Amino acid sequence: MIRDPFGRPLKSLRISVTSRCNLSCVYCHQEGVEKARSEMTPEEIQRIVEVAAGQGVKKVKITGGEPIIRRDIVEIVQGIADVKGIGEVSMTTNATLLADKSQALREAGLRRVNVSLDTLDPRIFREITKGGELDRVIEGIRAAVDAGLSPVKLNMVVMKGINTDRIKEMIGFASENNAILQLIGLMENEYSREFYSEYAQDLERIVRELEEEANEVLVRKFMQNRTRYILDEGEVEVVFPMHNTEFCAHCTRMRITADGRFKPCLMRTDNYVDFLGPMRAGASEEELERLFLEAVSRREPYFKKPLGMGEKADGVKDEGNL
Ligand code: SAM
């Protein structure tokens, strides 16, 4: 398996297949990129996944924009799932278009989905998403579960004064619908700085409350030490904001932008490696592989742990933890 200069293995790709979206969430980080001018075809996506799989990558997450906005999304999923060595294809979606597509996506090879859902109040949902219809999302979630996508995880971005008092209700909803709730800390980014300064919620208090009430607490060592709390109402997982050395130390993914560039770090815009240009100009497999390796060599933890804490400067504790 390939490793970056900081010893972190490269296990997964997070591919944005479009930067277009049918919602406009007030806090959206847009996966850390400006709007794309062009989009990759399903064949181009499959080809770059083959290059990464050749270097040991086994998982692909499809994101956007809103991935299901693409008419050829089933073809894209099928193309990725067909690549030898890829064991899991997943997607993050707002689920507004999922109800009609979940069965076809499942048959094409999609294994699981993360659905963005911050509230069960239709009015607040419309305000957060600037016009989204909550009912369509709920239909999408139920269709995904019925189609056998598993697990269906609900991503709830916690925002002070907007949804912090509704966490229990969301845990109950997730559990009734055979889904798992994930609480996500609001991330500061260049697209939503003002919003962040007003609505960022300290998750520590919420975590303390969950700890007190949980029947069981489980830590997922290999996933940025994410913690799962098992409560009477159901189960909930907490994902801290990326401003977190743990997050970087355990990052094992390479991002791909909608317009065909490797993006070695969510937080940076200065170290992309373009592959779509060379691919369209006739690049060979060796050349594409060289570009992939170049992108891997540009990976470094954005937030590093201070020295003298029993850690290496690169923030990686030891190999057993990766
Ligand atoms: N449209 C798809 C969706 O809604 O899942 C995929 C793109 S969206 C950018 C991917 C995920 O990023 C969503 O779960 C969303 O909640 C999360 N996200 C976006 N901006 C964020 C922010 N500022 N802080 C934390 N999470 C954020």
C-alpha cells in the first residue's frame, strides 16, 4: 500500500463528480473548491480510479455538489464499482433526488450513503438549504434503506441556536428509520466565515451529555478516533471539526475535484495536480500513475501535533493506529 511522506497510507478516494447543487446550504464548504468549469465523463472517472486502485486504493466516496444531479450518476457508480480492487463505493448526498434512484444505484454497486440532514423542522430545513423540501429528503432516506444501502448515515451539522436542542429527536428519527446519526462539527471555511463565527457550537458540552446518558461508548480507532454513543433512543457518532490534529493524522484519502484534479488536502488550494488536462491530451497509464504519485507526495497534515507530546512532528502516532 502506498504511503505519503508522513507515513499515512492512501486508502480511499473522495471524488466530486460535479460542483453543481440543487440546494444552497448556508454553511457549505463546497469540498474546499471553487465551482468547476468542466466535469469528468464516467469513463474518465473510471480510468483515474483504475490508476488509484493499481496503487492499493480500495474505497471510493462520491460527493459533489450534489452527485445525483448528474443524469449519468448510475453509470458513474457502475464504472467505479467495476474497477478491480475497489471493495466499497459510497456516496454523500442531500437525498432530494435519491428516492427514484436508490434501487438503480444499489444495483450498480453503491454500498452505502451519507445523507445530509440537519433538522426535522421543514421551515428550518428550507432556511438552511435556501428552499429545500424536507419531505423529499425523508422519502430518499426511506428508499435508500429499502433498497438495501447499508448503513444509511445521517450527517447533522451541529449549529448553535439552530439545531442543538434537537439532537435527541434526530437520534430517535435515525433509529426508527434504520439509519445512524452522525453529529458533525461546523467547519470554518472561506465560503462561510461569517456563518461560522455566529453558529459554531462547542461539541465538548454535547459530548459530555452524551457520555452521561450513553449505555455504551465505542471508539473507532481507524476513523479519526470517532466515538459512538449507544443511547436508549438509538446510536450516534460524533465527528469533530477538521481543525483537529487527530483528523489530519488519520487522514487516508485523496480528494478529486469535479474538473479532474487531485486535491491532496481539503484545507488547501495551492497543491492541486491536474490529471484531466493530460488525460484529454492522450496521457498514458504510466503518466497518469506518475501524476497520482506526485499528488500523494504532496500530502501533509494541515494541523500537526506539537512536538514533545510523545508524537512525531508529522502527527502520526504509530503505524498500528492508522
Ligand atoms: N450534496 C452532498 C451532500 O449534501 O451530502 C455532497 C456535498 S456536501 C459538501 C458533503 C458534506 O459536507 C455534507 O454532509 C455537509 O453537511 C458537509 N459540510 C458542508 N459544509 C460543511 C461545514 N462548513 N462544516 C461541516 N460540514 C460541512
